[in-house]
Amino acid sequence: MAATTHTVTNQPPPLVGYDVFSSDLALTEAVDRHTAPELLDGAREELAALGRTAGSAQAREWGFQANENPPKLKTHDRYGHRIDEVEFHPSWHRLLGKAVSSGLTDAWGRPGGHVRRAAGFLVWTQAEAGHGCPVSMTHAAVPALRTDPVLAAEWEPRLTSHLYEQELRPASLKPGALFGMGMTEKQGGSDVRANTTSAVPLAADGEYLLTGHKWFCSAPMCDGFLVLAQAPGGLTCFLVERVLPDGTRNVFAIQRLKDKLGNRSNASSEVEFDGTLARRVGEEGRGVRTIIEMVAATRLDCTIGAASLMRQAVAQATHHAAHRSAFGGELIDKPLMRNVLADLALESEAATTLALRLASAYDTDTDEERAFLRLAVPAAKYWTTKRCTPVAAEALECLGGNGYVEESGMPRLLRESPLNSIWEGSGNVQALDVLRALQREPQALNAFLQEVGKARGADHRLDGAIKGLLTELADLDGIEARARRLVERMALVLQGSLLVRWAPPAVADAFCASRLGGDRGAAFGTLPHTLDLGGIVDRARVRIDT
């Protein structure tokens, strides 16, 4: 066959060899905004270095390899001994090791740590989202462990370490440790109070033996796990070590690995406890209260994870359109394609801006900010994760048939996109949690409205949306059935307020017109044509040297 028939033209170059952090204007501006001046140079330097690695051809290959070679369960060794180990591809360990060494499990103890860590998590998980699960759980376990000063003193230095070691051995002998969790059971799911795993106290203070089955236990090769079980005093939180201090394996029987839609590089498992040694975390009967801060932190990571995925989808779509010609010009200059890309970019920037604002509240850590987080985290988690799948699907379509091919990476983004909406409580759980906070914690609503009100008077569409939200909040009739509607409005008003205050006028105007003013259709690409769509797309586009 003549070689001339295989000449490749009109194909975009691979989106590699770029700085994922510095090329994301919404993210870099958020870091500048929420980082103390004396910390900013160090944060930007650290994040840019991570961004260059995340955008490298090597990191992209690690992501493909980890996804294409999912973990394998080995329940027994060759001699018949039970070992319950999970084998991961080396690329998984490279991704995880880079995350740990970059401080993505170390936020609680360093100034500005949450904003820096959130930005890094958003950047690095664009290489591959699956390994973010143990990173998130390790980060989030710290506040739960702090309910027991002895356990916190023992474990927090390990969890915040920047050193990763994959070998299973006593955590006390390792330079750093990772945490997983096992909360849900098959009969209860999100209703953890229906858990039946039992905890029988031993003679030693704080030690118990657990018996039961966990329906979802992510990253089962971690060094420790926070689990819920029924103690004599009620539902209680426990720490289960994978390897006991004397070097013996704890009873941690992995029944199987889940065969999942996406997130395939990560091992999600079913685990059986049968006389498993555990240490109590917090008081008996207060398990939910003990883990509540951990849950809030992982819910924020769901928001960050959704923002990460949307950003990568938009980066791929705008890059393709900038380098692909059709119908007499570049796709990115075609009015209809530009409308689609601008609409996607709005969703991505709104999610990023919201995620970093929430992270900054953790760094500020005042009573007002904690009250704000109580409502803002579940509302943000609900809405941003709901928007993730349609964004991924539309971005895939921007690449046409090439986007439907695995080599593009877009199918992996699409399969990953529903996960954050399900993990740590699906949509209804988030909406009901918002109602619970509204009913029990009036200071949370006050803090939320104060935040939203900082942009009042700047845009008439935002003002109208705030007025409509207040009307919704004043009417409690049938509130549970209206919970999703209410939480959606809360998230949109909050995003609109943040963008009006901080985003370029073109972005804020388009968001308020379409998301708050209702001037759009049901699909992406239906923004008013009079908006500065080109400016929005140009802001979102990644530029690489070709």
C-alpha cells in the first residue's frame, strides 16, 4: 500500500508537555486569591512543578497503564495461606507516590495547607482519578483521629508524611501510611445506622474484636481503616490496622474486588471481619459524630474531583477544536462550536472557583467559616458532581468519533464522571443533609447568606436568584420533596456570587445570564449569542508548543 495514502493531516497534536496548573487561569487566580502573600511564591512554585509533571507524556502514560491494568486480588499464597493482597500495576504506585510526595495528604498542619492541597489534588488527579481515593481518605482521616489525642499523636505524622511505601508491614516501621475506610454494608448503604458489624470489647482499654461484612471498602491495601460497628454503647468508630504491631496480619478477608463502571485503577472491595482487632476512636455510640468531619472532607474532595475532571474535559475539547479544521476554518472559531465550548468552560470555572473557596474556609477555620461549610459543602458536592457527567459527555462529542475511542482518554473521563456524585452519599443524601442543617443549625444559613450577599447589587440576575432562594427557604411545605430543587438553587446562587465578585466580566455575565437568568436551552451550546463567547473560550484554552 502506498505510503501517501497514510499521510496524517488535520489532526490535533497530543495535549501533553504543558503545565496543568499554570495553564488553568481560574485555578491560578483562586490560589492567588486565597493564599497569604508570604506563602504565595512557594505555593505557586510547588503547584507549577506538579502541573508540569501532570501534563507530561509520562504521567499521561501512567494514567493509561493504571487504568488498563486494573488491580488483581490474591487471597492465598502458593501454599494455601490466606494473604488477602491486591496487586497494582507499577504505574498506580508511581501516581500514588507522586501524590504523597507532593503533600496531597498533608493539609491540616501547615499554613495555607488546604488551598495548596486542594489545588494540587485538582491538578494531579487529571492524570488519573482512581488513585485519588486513598489520597482523599488519608487526608480526611486526620480530623476523625484527632478525637482521640493518643491515636492522633501516633498516626497523624504517618498520614501527613511525604514518603510512600507500598509494602504491607507494621505502620510503625514505615516512613508514611495511608488510610481507607469501611462504612457501608449491603443491607444499609448510606444508612450506616443500619450496620450490623459487631464490636466486642476486650480487656485492654479501647480494644475490640469486630465481626461483620463491609460491602464497600476502598483501597484495601492501605495501612489502616476507619470503620463503623455496633459496640455495646451503640454505633462506634474504630481503627483497624492492616498489619498488627507484632507483624502478624490482622483478620481482613477480602471477598472480592468490585467490577466497576469506571475508577478501574482503584481497588474497591468487600471485606469480612471475623475476630478482627480494632481500636476505638472516640466514644462508644458516637460513631457518626466521630466521622462527620472525615465525611465533610471527603465530600469536598468529591467537589474538587468533579472540578478536576471537568477541567480536563474542557482542556481536551478546546485543544481539539483549536487544532482541527472543518468547513473552511478552525473549529474553535465556528460560532456554534464556540458556544458549546464557552458553555462547558463556564461549568468548569464555576466548579473550580467554588471548590477553592471551600478549601480556603478550612484554612481560615473561624466559627463563621465552619458554619458556612456546613451548608456549602453538601450543596456544592450535590451540584458540581451532578454537572460532571453531562460536561464529560459533551466534551467527548466535541472530539467527534475520535472522542469515542479509548486512546483519546475521553471515554475514561466519561466513565469516571458519575463516581463523585455517588461516593460519600449520593444526591438525595446530600440534599437531605442540607435540610438537616437548615433545621438544626440556623447559624449555617446565616453564614451562607452572608457569603452570597457579598455580591448583592452587582448583577440584577443574581439579585433575582437570591430573592427566589429566600422565597424557597421561607416555604417549608413539602420541603423534602423539593430538596433537590432547593439545593440546586443554593449551589447556583453561591457560584454566581463568587463569579460576580472574582471572575472576568465575560464569565460572570454569561453565568448569570444562563444559570441564574434562564437565558439558555437544556443542552450545552445554547448561550445567548450576544455574550463574549470568544473571550470565555480563549480563557479556558490550553496552549502548548507544537
